[in-house]
Amino acid sequence: MATTVHTSPHTAVLPVHALYGAAAGLVGGVGFGIWMSVSRPMMNTAMITMVAGLLGSTNAVVGWLIHLAIALFAGIGFGILLGEFAQKLAPAAVLGLAYGAVWWVVGALWIMPANMHMPVFDWNPVSRSSLGGHLLFGLLIGLAYACIAQVTGKRTTGASGR
């Protein structure tokens, strides 16, 4: 007995959006990771080692692994949530910058400090540098997503067929 599964055109492209987003997330993650490796906003400590503190470490390699895992997750989210609208460079850049700003508020101002028993939503040298890094991440993820979508030559839109 065979079973037929029907999916909407929008649902059918979600894996493509997620895949493009994952790749774009890693591109943005590498760019932001370099930023965090050279940025030392507090006591000559690289920001990437602060990320390692999420697991109780100060090792930069641990920081990179955590950071790239988060970037991969964030990239998949970008692809699923915004991929349909981020297929051209200009809209992708704007959406990416906004997405990076959201991740800065949620991740850098709230989740990370809360997990490290630090003040949340605190404006300080670390959060200022982190804002720049998150905007760079967002810009790179948006532009990388659009480039991947254009290079593959496949429009990944839902039922609207835009």
C-alpha cells in the first residue's frame, strides 16, 4: 500500500532555505569569529575566549567551536525565516543587518551574560564591540545567502512564485 504525501510549495522549499542558511551562517560565523579573535574590549581578553566561558573554558578553540555551532543554528534560522525574501543582494543585506541586531539583543545582551552570571542588557565596551560584530555577522549572512541563491540559479519561493 502506497501513501501519498502532499506538501505546499512553501513547505517543500524549507530544506533548501535551511541548507543555504546553514552555509551562509558559517560564512557569517567565520567573519564574526575573526572579529572576536582580534577584538579585546576588556582587560586584553579576546572576545572569542569569552564565548568559551559559556562552557567554563578560556580556550579559543572551544570558543570557536561554540561560536560556529551558534552561527550554524542562526544561519538555518535565517534561511527558514527570511530566505524567501533574501534572494537579492540589497534586501538580503538589510535583512541580514536586522537579523544580526536581533541576535545581538537576544544572544549578547541577554542569554550569554545571564549564563555567565553577568548583568544583562548592559551597555559596556564588550557589548559595543559585540554590536559591531553581530552587524558584520548579519551583513555577511545576508549577502552570502543571496549569493548562494543566485549562484544555484534556483528561486526558492513559496506558492506566490515571486
